[in-house]
Amino acid sequence: MSALRRLRQCQATGIAVCRLHRSSSASAKHHYKMLVLGGGSGGITMSARMKRMMGAENVAVVEPSEMHYYQPIWTLVGAGAKTVASSGRSTASVVPSGVKWVKSKVQEINPDANTVRTDDGTEISYEYLIVALGLQLHYEKIKGLPEGFEHPKIGSNYSVQTVEKTWKALQDFKEGNAVFTFPNTPVKCAGAPQKIMYLTDAYLRKTGKRAKANLIYNTSLPVLFGVKKYADSLWDIVKQRDLQVNLRHNLIEVRADKQEAVFENLDKPGETKVFEFFFISMKCFMSLHQWDPIWRLKAVHWQIRRVGWMSTKTTSNIIAAQSAILSRTIRKILKNEKPDKKYDGYTSCPLVTSYNTVILAEFDYNNQPLETFPINQAKERRLMYYMKADALPHLYWHGLLKGLWGGPGPYRKLFHLGMK
Ligand code: UQ1
């Protein structure tokens, strides 16, 4: 960086930054062949793959958080079946060794200059950029939040600060409504809000409190689940277990002091309905990160030419499938060859339906089932529960994050050999 530019930057960002710059040696490296934004599942997975492709010294990952969490297990944390501590590891331990961890927040992407500015004013230039910033949580979009979280009966399994409140509220349950919500925004895992309802039902039955409880699932979607095959099974479960489902109900306000939640009817604008609750578990409103390619880079007409991008879905099974394709694409681009493979939209969702059963939903972009195992996966199965609770976390930490797991595609083909 030129002295003049650094001076300007110091003027713009203050003395602390100047000092920081001076103390970092003049030879501090601020250029990487591959720069990865975000140290979540996508960012760490791609860092590992890029390290293997081009050497650790050529890769840097920008991530401000000290901790990295395996979020799929939070459903079970909310139901008391796993601890939150078991879900986290330090970011330092998951950044591949030798890869530079830039512990800052992205402040600006400048695709014309192939540079990124972080919140401490550092400018990093790159040859190739991977944006894997994931989704941001927006509890503040609901009136009465986040301050409502001071109340013990308001929980949400999607943030490390609030996930344990769900389990506490479940244990303290006496009588009344337990309300579960699904927001009107893109979300990471569309199955999650109903998983915690099934676990709540199982817990209340186990503890003899179910008769005093109404379990209510208010979802903004027009369906219980987007893939008919699994939705049919879920409707059967909902009926058998006496769970109330209200479609097109979107949470707009939580009145913590009165233990009331206000929902709007998405089919009848302006019409609202108030639900009293003893306990409410909310799926958070989410949005793409402000620097996600879909928001920002589209706005600059895809001026970044050499860019790899992950899609807007961000759960780890999707990242597994995408990371393999993205690596392949990058390898082709590096060799000046044409990318030859596209991500097929593979998504999976282990739908936890009790403390020892799971329906393993797997499907493609068109919401058609795309199942790995040669059995009917729409059935509740114990084996799938143990896969979800015990096997998949290992696959995540030791396979996916090391860049070694590209999803179950090859196994699916193997298991279905000769079946078509
Ligand atoms: C998967 O690969 C994955 O990522 C590690 C998950 O995230 C937690 C999953 O939930 C699932 C179901 C898969 C797919 C794996 C198999 C064996 C079907």
C-alpha cells in the first residue's frame, strides 16, 4: 500500500488504526492469491480446499469471531439432549494450519481494485475472492425483541446466546400454550422450527405434562414442508400427536410482559391474531449478509470476474455438496479451462421427530426427493437419529471442515446401482 494511501486511511479511520499499522511490520503481507470472507462452515471448508489446491501461504480467511459453532446440533441443545459447549470450538483450531486468519470484519469489497477493506482499516488485495458470509440474524425485526429475551419464557435455538433458554423453559413448563414460529424470510434450515416442537411434545409426554399443553406451530409458509413426500409424513405426525399447525401466520410482535405474541395473516393483509404463550420458541428472521454477492456484487453488475460464490442456502450439508463443485470450478478457472459442473441443488434436512427418531429429508432444487439410502427415508427411523446426533458432528469437524467431505452424492450413486 502506498504511504499516501495509508495516510489517507489513517485520517479516515483514526489514531488507533495508525498505530496498528505502524506496529505491523512494513513487510506484513496484505495480498493473497485466494481470499475467503467468512470463517463459518463455508469459509473454513473452502479455506481447507484452497490450501490443498494452492498451498497454505496463498490463502487467508477473514472472520471476526473467536468461536466456531456446529449449529445443526442446537436443535438438540434446545431440547436438553446435547450441551452448547459440545457445539463450539475456537476459530483458531478450525482455520487450517498455515492459512492466515485475519481476525476482522469485512467493511468493504472493492471489486474494481480486487481489494477488501476490514473494519480496522486494513486493505487486503486478492487474485481470487470467495464470499461465504452466510446469513445474519435479525431478531430486532420483531417488535419487542431483542429486549424480550430478558424474559425466561422466550427462547430461540438459532443463536448461541438464546439456545439454552429453550431447554430451561421446557423444564419449567407448567401449563398453557407452547408456540413455535417460522419467519417470512430466507432461513438456514427450514425444518428446524418444527423439530423443536416434536422434541417439546416428546419431553412433555415423558414428564407427564402433555395434557396441560397446547403445542402450536405458526409458520409463514403455505405448507408444512416444501417436499410433498416428507410433508405427508409430517402431517401424519402432527395429527397423531395433536399438534396445531397454522399456515401463513407470521410473527410480528412479542409482548414479553403479557406473554403474548402477535401474528399477521399473510393471506389477509392487516389482519392480526394474538396468541398467549407460556413458552415461545422463535425461528429468527434472517437475511443475506450485506456483503453477500447476491446483494452487493449484483449491484455492481458482477464486476468481479474472478469470483467463486456459494448459494444463499447455508447449511452444512449444502456446503458439502457446493464446496466440491466450487473447488472443481476454481481448479478449472486456474487452468484457464471452462467450468464443467453445476451444483444440483442437493439439500438435506434430518427432521428430528422425537428423542430417538429422524426423517432424513434429502431433495434437489425442484423439491424432488434425492435420497442417499435405498430405503424409504420418509419414515421415522432410529438409525437416522443416531446419524444426526452422533455421526454427523464427526463428519462435520473431521470431514467437511478439512475439505474432505463433498456430500453423499457418490454413496447415493453406489447404493442405487442397478436400481434404475
Ligand atoms: C451432511 O453431509 C451434512 O453435513 C456434514 C449434514 O449436516 C449436518 C447433514 O445433516 C446431512 C444429512 C448430510 C448428508 C449426509 C449423509 C450421510 C446423508
